[in-house]
Amino acid sequence: MSGFPKHWPIDSDWTAALDAELKSEWFQSLTDFVVQQRAEATVYPSAADTFNAFQWTSLADTRVVILGQDPYHGAGQAHGLCFSVLDSVSKLPPSLKNIYKEMAADLKCEIPTVGNLESWARQGVLLLNTVLTVRESEANSHRKKGWEKFTDAVIKRVGERETPCVFILWGKPAEKKLSLIGEQHTTIVSPHPSPLSASRGFIGSRPFSRTNEALAAFGQTPIDWTSIGK
């Protein structure tokens, strides 16, 4: 593989799980497309950050999956984890603000001041976007180029495991992935946290406490959602 896939975490258990996809002709075509896009325009996240979700959360360690859509398309924001932004970003995206508001209400905690969710990823929360790259200032510009096929395979691999986990599906596109998830898992479905839909059921959905209740029922350690920035 050439171009951006050199940053794929070759020492990860995801490599064996996704071997057929990584070696497929359609993935090579996706590779070529993204490499060409990077040559023509600014693409987020950087090549080095594109697969961070897999770098920081192995398949074996995945206990929770949060599914986003495509990366933030503003400068200096996206770094390979859905809904997360780099520490240098002072103005948090609206969707992340709503996630924090719901977390504060759900867990009776303070609202974080930084947007980097790496601490969640390191606890086994796979922060996965459906599409992993985007052109600057052009939301959804890399839809239907092959990423959806790749991330569907990721969801399916987690969904096939006997070890149960929690899938948090926000919005209609995420909800469509239910068929890829085995019945042994817990699914938490609600509207997307964006300002356009948060008031229609995301606010008050208590995804954080419900996730930890499910993990406890599985005999697993709860997620410390309040670990952001610590």
C-alpha cells in the first residue's frame, strides 16, 4: 500500500481482523482517491492522524463504540477521533458542546473546557467516524468513496465478537448500522447531538450513565467519562 495507509497501525489486532479489506481493490482505489485529494487540496485529518481511532483503541480492548459521520472540516480540529478536537482548539464545535452538556446533566459533573477525547479512546471507547477524511470547508466531500464500506467492516467485526460491548448510535446514519451489530451487545440510539437535532431527543438520553450501567452488567469496568483533560 502507498500514500496514507503507511500510517495504518500494523502492530494492531485490527490488521488481522481487516486483512481482506486492507488488501482489496476497492480499498486501494480509496487509497488512491485520498492521496490524490491531498495533492490537490487540504484534507483533514492529516495522514498521520487518519487512523488514530485504531491506534488508540485495539479491537480486543473495544468496550464502547461511538459512531460519528465525517471529520470536522475546519483547520486544526480533526485528529482521527469522532467528535474530538485537538487541545489547541479553544472554540469547541457545537456538537461537542451538546455532548458535554448532556454529560454534565447525566453524570452531575462539570463541563470540560478542552475537546480532546483521547482519554476515552484509551479506556476502550472506539471513536469512529463513518467517513475518515474530508476536504477543508467541504462537509461530506468524501462520502461514497469507499470509507463507508471500510467502517461498516469495522463495525461488523466488533459486532461479531462474543464479548459484549455498547454501541452508541447518534443520528439516522448511525442508526442504520444496527443490522451489523449482534444481539449480545447493548445499543443506545438517539438523535444526533448537532444543534439541528439535539433538542429532539439527544438531550436527556443519558448515554453516559446508561453505557456504564450496561458495562457493569457485563462485568466490565465503567468508563471514566470525566477524565477529559486530566
